[in-house]
Amino acid sequence: MEKVLIVDDDISFCTMLKSFLKKKGFLADDVYSHQDALKLSSYNSYKVILTDFRLPDKSGIELLKDIRKRNEHAVVIVMTAYADIRMAVQAIKLGAFEYVTKPVNPDEIIIHIKNGIQKYRKEKEENKKTVNDNNQSFPVPSGAENQFEYVYSGSKASETIHKYIELVGPTDMSVIIQGESGTGKEYIARKIHEQSKRSTYPFVAIDCGSLSKELAGSEFFGHIKGSFTGALNDKTGQFEIANSGTLFLDEIGNLSYEIQVKLLRAIQERKIRKIGSNKDIPVNVRIITATNEDLISAVKRGLFREDLYHRLNEFSILVPPLRERIEDIKTFSDYFLKKANIELGRNVRNIPGKVWNCFEAYSWPGNIREIKNVIRRAVLLSENNEIKIQDLPQEIIHACTPDKKSSDNGKQLRTITEKTEKDIIVSTLHQAKFNKSKTAKILNIDRKTLYNKLKLYGIKKTS
């Protein structure tokens, strides 16, 4: 029987879920805090951990990081209220297997647990085989199991992206892919690799957001046995593994300044040196990076090296968030509907107009990844051959604004809301003397969101 740990400060919820899992053949334990979860997991081998995003002592994000340090293969599923979805998406980037929204659907949880256990077993087998073959282990890129196929939709944004892929793919130029989490940046990087002359060589992905300052050097360049505490064997770095192929660096903006210096040297001189070694190793890799941060702003603030930025930015691709290309929602929904029917053994054929209206009104903070999850959940809940509004998560139902009496009233309401938001932004800009960092802080939003709003409403300094 597989062991599952439930972490949530809602005792009645834990009791209910624990009972349900036991009926389904799992060994389930429950605790109510971050501290207790770490204590229990230290002497129990849990393959799956179900954790609430909000815990009384620390967040589910902190628990995720601590669990992954102890057991890199552990499957962590984050349970969250709809208001925390942006952070849940961040949890995926840090290595969470999946997130589910509350109220939790027990059948959905079972599917995620079973898929997670399959992943756990597969990674263990691959790791064992790699150690036997090479006497060293290569980590699986964080979040790789959650990758989705990026579907060509025919929209203007999609056409532009694919045009850029076709143009830059056959070259050897370094590429920066910018976009929010869940927009398919790694897929684009893989497509560029597939269309390059390096396509028969490795494509190696590294999640820079999950690398500590201490481990990043070893991960990139490797180390020799005994070079530091814990270096029990020689390790081959990802640069060397990707030799002649493509190295994809996701969330590049999270690298420490010290590692940026070493990375720049490796790119410029096309050679690396393992930690603890005095011998240079020649490497020839193409670098593709991705970020959801404003690297130019990071350069100005001294957080990212300008010379490294220009070395990486020979060509850039901007991937718009889903809320800025509403016409793509139907294409992705139809695609994931077919996939979910196959995966879940269902035959849901129809997404009615009322549901489409909700989809178009929702902001999709998790982008394409969130659409996949929403469709899969709705297919699971559907009682006939079509998806109904009640099959959707609460955050999307709320976006429908049911008090609208007609589409015209809806348009008027949207116009009023946008005008009010624009007036507030303009007023705050004047208050902050057009200091955008200060404006974003006053409005309690990040700078990227502020820039998007300024562009959306055409707000300039003279407004």
C-alpha cells in the first residue's frame, strides 16, 4: 500500500480525506502544520504529500522546498483556494507535481495521486539505471512531467510565435523567451531545438528557480569527488551533458550574480571547469533562456549582468498571456477536451456557449497549464456529454458575473470597470510622480502587471 501524507490545519477536512484515501487502498496520515509534516516525513517514506497552500506556521511553498530537499522524487500536490492560484502556479515551477482548487473533488485527487505515483516509480527506475550505467545521477528537470503540447491556434499571436521559431530555429543564435508561467516557454525552446542543426543532439532543461547558490555551480559545470562536503562521486555538469546540443535555462533571472559571472565565461570561452578541478573542458552548446521577469529592469537595478543579458539576447520571443489572446482559449480547450476524454475514459463532446462566456471573462493566471487542469476537472465532474457551469472551479464561475442581464449590460459594466481602473492608475501615477515602482507598491501589484495595464489603457506620462 502506498503512503500519503495530508497536511492541512482543517482537522475535519483531513479526517474526511484520510478516510476516503484509506477506502481507496492508500495508507494515509494527517498533520496540521509545516513543522509536524517535516517531523513525520523524516521517519516515514511518503511518495505523495497533499498540502494546503496556507498553513499556520509556514506556507505550502516552504513545505514543498523542504520536502524536495529531503526527497527529490516526492510527489507534492498543493491544495489551494482560487485566490491563491498564482502562487500555486509558482509551486509548479518549484517542483510541485500538480495543484487542485478547493473545494477538493475526491475523484480528481485520486487521479493526481495515481499519476504522481507512476511518476515517482518512473523517476526512481531511471535514476537507478543512470547510477548503474554511469555511477552518477542526472536530475530530472523540475516540472518536466507537467509539460503540455503547445497547440498551433492560428491566432495572430500564435502565428507570430511560430514564424519566429521557423526563422531562428535553423540559426545558432541565443534566444530569450519571455512570458508568464504556464504559457509554454519550454515547448517553444524545444521546437527551436528541433528545427536546428543540433536536433540530433541533447536538449537539456534546467530550472534555475530551483537551484540554490551552492548547488548551481555543480549543476551547470559538474564537480569531482571530494571537492566539497557531500561530493561522494564525480558529477557531470549539464553543460557537458548538452554538448553539441541545446541548453535551456528556465527562470534565468533567479541565478546569483556569482553564477552569472561563471555562466558568461562558459558562453564566451566555450569551456567549463568542474568544481575542484584545474582542467578546462571544451563545450559547444546553444543557449536558450526563459524568464517571466523584466530582465532589463533587473540589469538597471544591478541584479543581472548587462554583458550576460546582451550575450543571451541575440533574439527574443515574447509569449503573451492567455488573457491577451482570448481567441486562443477555444483552440486549447478543444484540444485538452480530447486529451481528457482519452485519459479519463469519458465522452464529453460539448462546451456550451454559457461556459465559453465564463472562459472569456476569466483572466487565466495559470495560462495554458490552467486551461488543461480546468478542462480535465470539468470532464471528470461532467454527468453527461457536455460541460456545465457547475463543473467549473469557483474562480471561473465568479468571473461570469451572473448579475448581468444582457450582453450589452455586460459590455457597459466592463467599460465602467476599466474606466475606474484607469482613473485609479493615472491618479496613483501622479501621486507617485510617475515612479512606476512606487506606483506598483501603492496599488499592491507587481511592476509587470502595472506595465501591462499602462499598455492596455494607453497611459503615458502626459496622461
